[in-house]
Amino acid sequence: MAPPPETQGFKFNHTMIRIKDPQVSLKFYTEVLGLELISEAKFASFTLYFLAYDHSGGKLTAEEKSQSRFNREGVLELTHNHGTESDPDFQGYASGNSDPGRGFGHIAITVPDIEKACARFEELGVNFKKRLTDGSMKHIAFILDPDGYWIEVVPGAINL
């Protein structure tokens, strides 16, 4: 079935998740997953961090990356509500995969070599929800970010 012609040109731009500590989360998403911080927007009570993979071969300037944030696909927005990082009573956010709050499930990244990527995650001490050797789906893995959000790790092609 063809999409309505009025939706031609629509793009899935970004997904937003709330984070407790931006220093910890930014380090995870940039150093472990290789996303790049393309834009940051500070407000009085919260800060937005937009991350994406740079497939330009390093050709885009920081300004071009920032300006293109709403004109691309596959962007992750991390929202930090100021104060959560130092609040000893802060309980964290619902990951969406348990009650209460079941709903949101995960984000996913595609990697060129899933065994190599998972071995690297293991070496870096990344927490796994599901390793390649777990369960019946041996071709995917799930890792956890610092806030407990699930990240599915998939190869470039899966035969289901």
C-alpha cells in the first residue's frame, strides 16, 4: 500500500529519552556507541543533547551538524532535567520494559560485525540485557545504557 502523497518527504527524525547524568550518558553514547554530539540546547531547568552518527566522512562543520539536526534521520535526543545527577533521592526513569511504565522498548543500532561489537562492549564493561549466546535469537544482542534503557545491537542483515 502506498503512503498518502501528503506524507512524501516526511522523515523519522529523532527519539528522546530522559537521562540522569549527562556526563555519564554522553560518555557512553559517544565513546561506547560512537555517536557524535551534533547539537546542545540549554534551558533554565533542562538541557537537550542531540546525537547522531556522522556519515559525511568528517566533511560537515559543527555548525552544519547543528543546523541539520531536524533535517536528518536517526537522531537521539537525551534530555537532562537539571539536578537529577546530584539528587540522592532520584529513583531514575522507567526504561519502558517493566511495570510500571511498560511501553517504550528500545532503540537499535546496526553494526558491521556483531560478534566484534559485542566483544568490545564486553571489554568495556557494558551491561548486557541479552548476549548473542542467550535465548533463541542468536543474531542480536541487547545492551543497557547508564539509565537502564535497552539498546538492540543488530547486524546489517537478518534473515527472519
